[in-house]
Amino acid sequence: MTPVVVVGAGPVGLSAALALRARGLPVVLLEADPEDRERPGSRALFVHRETLALLDGMQPGLAEEITSYGRTWQTRRTLYRGREVYSRTHPPREGPPPFTSLRQVDTERFLRTACERAGVEFVWDARVLDVRTTATGVHLSCGDGREWSCAYAVAADGARSTVRDALGIALEGERGEGFHVVVDVADLPGAELPLERVFHYEHPGVDGRSVMRVPFTGGFQVDLQCRADDREEEFGTEEAVRRWLPAVVGEGYDEQVLWVSTYRFLRKVAASFTDPHRRVLLVGEAAHLFPPFGARGMNSGIADAAAAAEAIAGGTVEDFAGVRRSAALFNSSAAGAALAHLRPRRRTVRLRQRVAAALAPVLPSCGSWLEHAPYGPRGGAPAVAGGKY
């Protein structure tokens, strides 16, 4: 019997496998996609300092590999209807950076190489369709007839987790109104934009829709907040993006579009992070879904993965289920606070934003509030994995 099977080779599954190997446990990692799969788009951009520390604990030197490739900026700016209301540049400091920014596909590349160095066994084209658990182990059945038996399984197979569904564990929460468009844009060689994160409340170039721009290695991501009555074909296709993007980031970038996607805020947490026998542990998006503002998704997922490995090695799976679900509920609540600010249902919230923008030049605390509020409350430990862009 295999000691541990991890299902899903995204960043969370790779981290779980790496953490288990760091504890001396043989690991088989099952991935539904083929080995040469292509993973388009930046998706999760930020790796927080706490997450980097966890990864370095799994394989010393891994954090430095990731940060050497990623980008860290010192300046954050916030504008309201085209007028700057907040700007702060932090001086460089010694030690690990507070975060690094790179495309998720690059994070996965570093993690996969680390797993290969650590001796993780990969099995590709292995789509798990059924899971059964007993008091002594787990049995997984794949779509091609292959079957696996193991003492424990870690479900890192994403938002549409077949493992979670097979176990009958519900995702509880809500789906937000309206949609966002996320666009990856390549740098213009020789005319790169300043290395800074910029958030626009009610950008005048897109008829008062809010926009955020975040750098990553080789380019930047733009996130456009659409209204509840907007149609995706008007804003979320590549052709539509090429029309509105120059008004947000400047001429020439309509020819630099790499990837376009749309998403809706989902705020959901699994009813349980394990099966009744405590043999399958849910991690990452198999266990929780958060809006991307605050960078809670992948970072909290990697914290899940580290905790799952510790629980399996130490026989404390029940503790894992309670602690990680509490962390997910905290993050869900924080994401709800961010959502209430970004998509306010009450007119008083918009009025407060307008007043804060007017007062920001004389009351810096108002500008600071406009800067920080879109990300929700911060969590200061890997167990919570909060944070902000």
C-alpha cells in the first residue's frame, strides 16, 4: 500500500507532495492532465513571505529560487476617478521580501522541479473518478481503470474537486454579483511601466469601472471590475480588451495581450476538510474558494498543504481539519469584507469612499483607508495566510 497519494499537480498539490517528502514519506502524485500540459494565464500571482518560509522548510533554497525569478516592488498607488489619493514607497530592506510576484505557471515550474529533486513519483493522465475510505485507508479509482490504495490521500484537485464530490462533502457559501476581467499583458520592450501596483477606483478611461494593475516577471496583470449589468462579450473577449486596455495602461499595449479570462467572486468553504474516517485531507481550492483580492487562495492553500503533511506524519489529522477550516472561515470573512467594499450594496459605502477621496490630500489616513480596504482584514500567520497585494 502506498503511504500517501496526492491528487492534483497544481501549486498546492505540488507543495503537499514536497512537504510529505520532506518528512520522509513516499508520495505518488496523480494528475488528470498529460505531462506536457500547458497552463495559460498568470492566475495566482503572489507568493507571500510566510508562504516562502513554508516552501523553504520543505526544501532549503527553494524560496531563493522563486524570489530570484519573481518581482517585488516597493511602491503602491491608489487613485480615485483619476486623482491620486495614496502613494507609498517602502525602502528596500534586508532579508526575505514581503512577497514575490510571478505567474502561477512559473511557481508551478519551480515546485515541480523541487518535487522531482525530492523523489516524488508523478503519474500523469490519471483522472480520479471515485474514492472510498475505510478506517485503515483510501481506495482511488481512475477513469482508465487504474486503481490506487493508500493509507492517506490529499485532495488538491481544485474547485471542481472530484475527490470532494465523491466523498459527498459540500461547499458552503455564496457567489458574488457581476464579473471581473483579468488580462495578462507583456511588457513593451524599452518602455516598461513603473514597477508598482496601482489600484483605480472608478477609472475615467473605462466609464467609472475600477481597475487594478499588478506587475509580474515579464509583464503585468490588469483586473477590470465590471458592473452587474455588463455583458462579457463587451468587456471580456480578447477583441473587447484590445479596445478598452489602452485607456487604462497606454497606447501600444493592445498588441501585447497574452491571455484574457473572466471570473466571478466565489466565497465558499467545505463543510468538512476530511472524510469521516480522517483518511482524506482537503487542501487548496478543493477545500475553499476565495476572491483573488488579498491573495488568499494559493497562499492559504500552500499553508493547508504544509499542515496536511504535518498531520499525516504526526497522526493529527483531526487537528488539521479544525485548524485549517477555521483559517478558511477567517479568510472567507475577510474576503466578504473586501467584497462589501469593492461592490458595495449600500449607497453609504460609496459616499464614504467619495468623502475619503476628497479628504485624502489633507487627511492621509483617508487615503490609507482607500488603499487598504479592498483587501479586507489581514491575517498575520501562515495558519491564516491573509495579506494583501
